[in-house]
Amino acid sequence: MNEAFTTSPERLIISALMGLAVLLFLIIKGKMQPVIAIIMSAIVIGIGVGMPLPTIVDTISRGVGDTLQSIALLVGLGSMFGAILEISGGAQSIAVKMVDKFGNNKAAWALGIAGLVISMPVYFDAGLIILIPLAFSLANKTKKSTLTYAIPLLAGLAVGHAFIPPTPGPVLIATMLGVDLGIVVIVGLVIGAFSMVVAGPIFGKFIGDKIYVPVPKSIEEMDDFDESKLPKFRTVVSIILIPLVLILLNTASDVIPALSSAKPLFEFIGTPFIALTIAILVAMYLLGTKNGYTREELEKIMTKALEPTGLILLVTAGGGILRYMLEDSGLGVVIGDLVSVSSLPLVLVAFLVAGLVRISIGSATVSMIMAAGIMASMPEIAGLSQLHLAAILCAISGGATIMSHVNDSGFWLVTSLLKTDVKTTFKSWTVMETIVGFCGLIGALVLSIFA
């Protein structure tokens, strides 16, 4: 491990601002791939503070290695888990069953909950494309604005993606900050549920009453759900809950005497990548083999699911590079001193950093990584309780969610699927994302009071 490199606070701040300016310019104006832009930004910071070139190289290598060793398996396993749920109809099964149980009058609530549950193992884009036909079907049946049902679904997907493991974002932040994943699951579910309710069914009804968005004409070409071919609701939910329950059992074994004797076992099966592996094996049999998929077909499906993980891992590695560059340069100490002088709560600082990056760059993942890296480099973090760290995690996730606009691919995906104009997408999707983010901040601030 490199010893922290120190120089004057003024030089550190100027170098950091130069690095951020380079990052923003390369991504926004230069249209450069984020991974290259992040590496170049880190190098600018290192050279700017006067780091020896070998130290810069060592810091970059350590950032990649230390970050990926804890997250690479989770990203790959999560992708395969989500792919099985997708091809088996597991995601549709949850949504259809919940809408049936809630009824048309409360279908918006059902879609919000379904989106939240499904987004934990399935990526946002995939979950939206799979489930949006159900929102269209409900809007067509009730003659209400599509926004009445689409916004709750989008809110649920956004919340699960931002706050609750085993999705990569919160897992990565937890790893960088050193937060127990069991605590993250509990806190994420509570704050996430609050965020989903406010931004989903409540805001969805409001915006749906104000703006009528008709069902796209292409809805007639979409296939209806054949419920008889979908896997059983209980089976799918049970499989999704496997990694969450195992992670929670590991955490509980530390505080519940009755479980302490089996602590080694719970610690093993509650390790995130072991928990996900168990869930995948169960899913392969119950959702794959029992639904007629051969082992060869499952292997191809799961292998294909790994294709997009390369970019995720490289961007994640880039975040690790920035984190260690900030730490080794001593910038984290300077930021910590500035925060102490300003008397701003660390939770609010985390939210603001993530939010500024989110608004500037658009990528929620990059925003989470950069904010987590900056916060992790601050010495004050080491003395915080697990609950306080979980609050900072939620603040980062909230900040990385706000103000989705034209530089975010999600903005354009929603615009194209709902067939709305840009102005309507701003009024609906952007506002919904911002509500989710600020609800996350509110929950984080409340949690930090009791930490």
C-alpha cells in the first residue's frame, strides 16, 4: 500500500477541480467513453498534486484491484440471476399477480411494489421493457393517462436500482464505505419503500390527472400475458428473497445469541456472492429446468447476460481509481477539514456531491462511484457507526438519482417507450426521479440523527 502523498491544500483543491473539469469536458463535450475519461481525470489529479509517476501507476493499479475484488463476482452473478428471471417470465409473474390482488383501483401501488422487488435482481432497463406492457394494458382498460401506471412502475424500478442490494450500485457503495450489507438491506428497504410510495402512486396519480398521455398505438401489436405459462408467484418471490434472507441471517447471527453457535455457517452462506450463487442454482432448477429449458439453453442465456458486465466493471474500476487517487493525494483530508469548518452534515455532503455529478454527467452509476470514492477518502468516515454509514450510502444513492435529464440514457428510454415529448418527460420522469432522490436524503438525515 502506498503512503498518502501530501502537498498544500490549495494545490490539492486546484488539482481536484482540474481533474473534475477534464472529466466533464471529455464526457459531455468530447463524447469520450466514461472509463477513459475517468482514468485521464485521475491522472490529471495525480500529476497536478505532484505525485511521482510510479506512485500514480501504483495508485491506479490498487484502485482497480481493491475495487474489483469485492464487486466483480456480484455484478456477474447478478446479471445471470436477472437473466433467468427475465426469460422464465418470473418478473411478469410478480407484476401480474400483484395487480390481480390489488385490483384496478390500486393497480398503481401494485406496479410500484412489483418494480421495487423486480429491480433488485434485474437491471432497470430490462425490468422496464419487460413490465411496461402491463402498465399500457391497465391504462387502456381504465382509459386513464399512461403516466398513472407508468410512473409508479418507474419509481419502483428506480428505488430498487438505487437503494437495495444485490444491485451493483448500493453493493459497491457499501463495499467502499465498509457498511454491513445486512444493514444496507434493512435501511434500503425502509427508505426505498418510503421513496417509492411518494414518487410512485402518490405523484403518479397527481401527474396522471394533470397530463393525459394516451396508450401508444403500437400497444395493439404487443402480445398479452399468458398467465398460464408464467411461473408461480410464490416460487419467484421465494427465489428473489434467498440472497436477501441469507445476508440478513449473517448480520442477525452477530446480535441474536440463539444464532451465534451457527455463526460460521451463516457467515459463509451470507457472503453476498455465495448467497447469489445459491439463488442462481435454485432459479436454474425451478425457473429453468422445470420450465423446459435444457442445461445448454440455460448456459447460453447466462453467458449472454454477462456481455454488458464488462462496461459496468470497468466504470466501477474507474471509480476505485478516483477513490484511491483522492485518498493517496490527501484530498480526502482537505475535504474533511472543509466539511468540519462548514458544519455541514456528512450525509448532506454525500448527497450534494453525488447530485452535482449526476446533473453534470447523467450516469447514476458514475455519480455513485465518484461520491462514494470522495466520502471514503475522508478520515471522518472511519469513526462513524454502521447506521451512520448506511445513512451516507442512502444519501449518495439519492443524490445519484435526482434530475435525470437529456444526458441520461434512462431519460430517452422512457421518452421512447411512453411516446411522450421531451417537455412531458421532464414533468413526469425527471420530477419523479428527483422526488425519489430527495426522499432518500430525508430518510438518510432522519437515520443519521439516531446513528
